[in-house]
Amino acid sequence: MHLILHDLPPEQAPRLLPPQGDAVALLPVAPSVKPCVGCFQCWVKTPGECVIPDRGRDFCRLLARADKLTVVSRCYYGGLSPDVKAMIDRHIGYMLPYFHVHEGEMHHVPRYSQSFALIWHLYGGITEAERGTARRYCAANARNMHASGHTICFYASAEELEVQA
């Protein structure tokens, strides 16, 4: 399954993203989800599922079935929009609470055996310095989420997006 997490307005998403079907699941960040509060209940009380009762609890379940995660976000200082970052932060239940060394860094052990490709599509007036920050940030997220690979694309505006199913 291809999971697409995006911050596009509802009227813009159908024009710019692949149609939703059996192979594609769209997860808009609007309305906003609550940020992770670090309660760790997704590890001990409801393994793999966030206990905060909003749409963010679906993210881990969908991520566990995905072979591709595409993130579409306005770029903020080389990072993700606040609503997209809040959703990404809620992925902690996707991991186990144990640590191991992965690519020379300390990371959580993956809960699931399958992996996904991580693709970021960032749009907006992005400076070269912000592009460098975004490249490092995307690579760090890919390592932390144990993604099979990562790609990042930049666009001057959302209307230029080229997201493929």
C-alpha cells in the first residue's frame, strides 16, 4: 500500500495527488492531530497504537501496511509543516521500546519486519540552505524509521507537485 500523508487543502488534494484506491491511502493532516505527549502507552498499554483519541492513532496501523510513505508538506525552515510533523511524531508506536545500533547510531528496534520507501515532496519558497537541512532531516527520518530508502523532491508551489501512485 502507498500511504500519502499531506497538508494540502481539501480542495487541492484531489487535483494534485493520485486517486485513493486499494493501493493508495490518503491521510490528510487537517484537522490537526494532537502532538505526541511521550506517554509511551503505545508501547505498554496498546502496543502499536496511540492512545490519543484522534486520527493520529491510525498512522501506525497504516504505516505497518505501507510499502511506500509519501509525505507532502510545505517546507518550514528546512523541516515539515507543524501538522505534518505532529503526525510523523506519532509514529513512535511503530517501533519497539528497545534500542539497538543501526548504521552507527542508537535507534529503536522496529516492531514490524517489513519496510517502506520514504519520499518527501516539499513545496514553497525554499532556500538552498533549507534544502540542505531538509535533505539531512529526510535522511535522518529514513534511518530512524528503518525505511528501505528515501527520496526528496522540492517544488516552488504545491501546484507543481508530481506525486505518483
